[in-house]
Amino acid sequence: SYLYFGSNYPEYNVTLTMRQECLNTSQMVLNRIYYLQNPKNCSTARKLICGHMGAGMGASLHHWVYCLNYAYYTNRTMLLDISKWQYLQNVQVSDGVKDFQQYFLPISKCSYTNQDKKIAVTWNNRTIMDSTDSNKTPQVIRLTHIGILYRDSKEVPGTAHYAMPKEIFYNTIKYKYKPMVWWFGFLAKYLIRPNNHLRRFIDLSRMIFQFKSPIVGLHIRRTDKVQEAKLYNIDQYMKKVNEYFNGLEKRNITIKRRVFVTTDQPSLISKLKHKYKEYQFIHPPSRQLKAGTYTTRYSARNLKYFLRDVFLLAECDYLVVTMSSNVGRLAYELHEVIYSQTKSRHFTSLDLDYSIFGHVPSGGPWIMQAKQDCYSNMTEGIDL
């Protein structure tokens, strides 16, 4: 069953078995996803078709996560319809990716077929569509963007009300600061599991950059954020970075102040280096930092740079971002899964607090601080 957040939850006592419980929960979820995504018979399986939403990779991935969460809840196999995905070759640009598998592992052994397209029924009613009874619901459902559903009908799937599986919540609350962040990070990580080509590129970049812990991840978004949200100068970002490292020094931890910077405005790098000489700034080459601009973001090459940057941000010990950006939220969600050390909040947002993409608030607190983190081996990188 799923848990819908809107009430207080009890505190838990922590035991020495938390680490193993974390691993067991992760494996349980992964087994469940594999089971749903790889049915015995693809032609008769109950499916959920998830399309594009006309945005950058961060927003697109969050839309896919919203779909996978719904598929998990309704016992369906989620398939992607990427026919209009902006990153696909000749949709937005001529040098886009040839297919999803150019960078990612397949999410299912099944493929989106013409028959699926023909019989798919667009989600339109929670009472009927959210049922797990195969006799009451269509075999193939198409789930449109949450904003469109809410605009047109004022009704959205039940899982769009801050929901996650109840058993998983009560397992992860024991060792996660924000179970919902971990849950959505886990789904996101499954969807974008790197293939060998992308994995090697990330590993090589980590070596070339000399990327190592402890390190703070700094994501400074410009371009479309000029119209969408308030902009902050580098001093406002670095104030939060300073606070993090000052906190370490108060605990008698003397380390090199290292920052991984990714931004779509490369000129900020030189300003940071000039003004904050006591810091070591690690960053991709300037030509790769343009991957997030409107004119270049949809090429296959720049998608690869974007993915590398997000995964490395997620590996940082602490994040200074703006949560109004899908990238900031995605990096934090992946951080919860990859780094898994969550005794406290591992980010600072200069604008909004963390919120869950594609969800309608149901009221009441849904976050509860865990008492012990679930450690993972950082040398495992981005394995799932």
C-alpha cells in the first residue's frame, strides 16, 4: 500500500543493523522494479506509457519519475514514448541522440509498440485508472504531464499527493533524513542508469578533474532562470560554502576547501577563482559548461556533459544550489541514493526549499529527520 503524507510520524530508535536494513530495502525496491519492468509477456502486460513534457533533461526526468512512481503503485510496466523527446535526433536539433540506449541502459525488456499506441487510454479518472484490478482498468494507460491534468480536470493520480510505498517509508525513515527524496532519487537513478559508454566518460572525468571528497557541489543556474526565478551573485553562493567548511573546522577537521562548480555561465568560474583564492575550484572545461544553454542543450554531446555534471554534483558531500531548478532538486535526490549519509540536511538552497516535482500538496508535515544514516561505498560510484 501507499502512504499519503499529511500527519506526524513517530520517532524511531536506531540500531546497529541500520546499514544492512538500508541495503535490504534498496534491493527489495530494485527487485520489485525489475519484476514490473520485465513481465513474462510484453503483449499482455498492463502498461503505462510516459511521454515527453517539452523541457530540459531535469524536468523531463522528473516527469518520467512521476510516471514510474505511478506504474509501481498500479502494478504496470512503464514504457517511454520518446518520439518527441527534445534530445532525440531531428526533434529539436539534428545532432541529438539516436535513441535512449545511446547513454542509458534499457528500462524494460518490452518496447513501446504501434499496438500500445493504438489502444492506450489517456488517464482521466482516479477512481477507475488508479485501480489495480485488471478487469476494471484499460490494459494500456498514457499518463500526461501533471500540470496538464490538474489544469484540465483538477484531478490527478493518487500518487501525486506526496505518496510513496508505506512499507518502504517506514523502513527508510529509520536511516534517511527525507525518505521521499530517497524514494524519488531511487526511481530517477533507475531510469538513467548509465551504459558502459557514459559510465566510462564519468569515471574518466572524475579522474581528470581530480574529483575527491570532501567537496561541496555548487550549481549556478542562469539562462532561463533570468525569467523564472531570482538570480543570486557568487558571494551569496560562497557564503553558504564558507559556512559548511567553517563548520568542519570547528570540529577540528582541517582539509582543502574544494568546490565542484557547474554553471551555464562559464565567466563565473574565473570570477570565483579570482575572488576566492583559498579555494580549489574543480569544474568542466568552459566549452562543456555551455551544455545548459538554450542553443546547445539538446545535442547528444551536451546531454552527455549534463549527465556527467549531475552525477558528480550528486557525489559531493554537500550541495549549494537553487531548488527552483530541476537540476538542483535532481542532484539532491540522487545524492540521497548515491551518498546515503543523511543525518542532517545535506544542501542549502538560496531560494526555495526542496519540493517534489509533479505533486499536489496535501497539507501537513511529510518530512521526518532520521537518526542514523545508511552508509554506501563511494567507490561503487553510480551503480544501482
